[in-house]
Amino acid sequence: MNKYIDAFINSFLGNVNWTKKMIFFEVDWENNYFYGLILISLLVWLLEILVPWRKEQSVFRKDFWLDAFYMFFNFFIFSVAISGFYKLLELGFADLGITDKSLALFDPSGWPKWIQLVVFFVVLDFVQWFTHTLLHKFSFFWQFHKVHHSVKEMGFAAHLRYHWMENILYKPLKTFAVMILFGFEPKDAYIVHFIAITIGHFNHANIKITWGPLKYLINNPVMHLYHHAYELPEGKYGVNFGISLSLWDYIFKTNYIPEDSGTIEIGFPGDDRFPKSFVGQNTYGFRKKE
């Protein structure tokens, strides 16, 4: 038992220390997600200011600061808080003889680095796309995912406005997928993570970009706005589930872009009664449904 307690404490303190090092510039820039997130956010926000899609929308849109807090809470505070629990899972699997490499179907160590990164990116994105469909399809998950869809004016920071329970679902599935295919994250995985953050910010930004012919491959703000549409096509529980790639929606016929004015209402039926505060939103999913 002491082994598990020590592992939990050491993992938690290790992540606290790593976050502190990022804040005080004590890690290499390519691994500094704290300032990387800030830099990407500022650049996309600047584009929102210079070339806004919805010109009537304020620079400091509705819930701008709430979403900014969500970014740092979900990306750092909650990730640190839960790190010890993931370490316990790792130890539990190890005691059962399951390690990060024992489930791997391939040994990608001999592959060119760029192929490792591309496969890693595509696999993670598909797992996220699939998980995202579950968040919409099943009522239990949707009660938590409503936090993300409670945004009423779209902007870059809405990207990381989501209930912390989504981490509980997303991260184990992503980790399991990596274990099966690779057994480990490829070297320089930070490149994939930063690309995903950038695309996610753009998808939620007040900027009209479709990427031209690449729209069938890469997700974009026009496509993702309809994912947040208040009114969905009849019989659909959701559309445009893509995270970084739009490819999966076109393959599985969940794509939907009827027009591109950017003036549609976003949200969901009943969002006028949805909590407006951070605490209210993050306790909503645990309440008895009305």
C-alpha cells in the first residue's frame, strides 16, 4: 500500500514542480506548454481582432474571461490534480503484468520520425472523434458535455471550455490507443500537441477560414460552428464531431455545412437555464435531471 501512496504523492508533486518550472522558464521552449498555450492564444486572438468573421461581436465577447480561466484550469490545474490517480492506474496495470509496451501491436522505433508523428496524430484524433460522438449520443455523457456547448458567442478560448469529467473519459482512451499501437509517445510528440492546440483554437475562433481543398481533411471554424448550432438537422444528435481532422466526419457522413454566414444561434435547447458560473457548470452534470 505504501508503494501506491508514495507513487501518488510523487506523481502529484512532480507535476506541480514541472508546471512551476514551465512558468519560470526552466524547461525547453518546445516542452513549455504554459507559454505555448499563451502564445497560440494571443496570436489567434489577434487574428480575431484584425479580421473578425462576426464583426458585431465584441473583442471581449460574452464569457471571455470565464473561458480563459477554463483554459488554464483544464490544461494545468486539473491535469496536475488528477496526475496521481493516473499513476495509480499505471501501477495497478503493471502489477497485472500490463506495461506500456506489452499491448503494443507495432514497434515504431525504426520508423522515420515524421511517420511516427503523423500516425500518432491521426490515431489520437480518431480516438477523440469517436469519444466526442459518445459525449453527444449518450445522455449521461451529454450532461457533462453541455458545458462546452453552453458557449453563446464563439471565440478561441471556447476551445478548452469543457467539464473536467471529459478528461476522465478522453485521457484513458487516448492512453490505451497509444499503448496498443506504440507502447509509448513518439519522440517530439510536443509537435503534435501544439498543432492540435492551434487547430482547436482556430476551430472556435471568430475567423472565417475553410483551408480551401484541405477542408475535407482539416477541421475549420465554419464547419465547427455548426457543431455548436442550437438547431440540429432532424433526427441528429450532433454533427461535425471532428477535433483536428474533418476527415472522419466526411467518411462517416456526420458532416453538415448548409451555409457559411456565421450568424447562426449556438447553444442547446434549455441553455437559458444552464448555470452561468464555473462552479455551477461543473456541478451540473451530477445533479438529478429535471
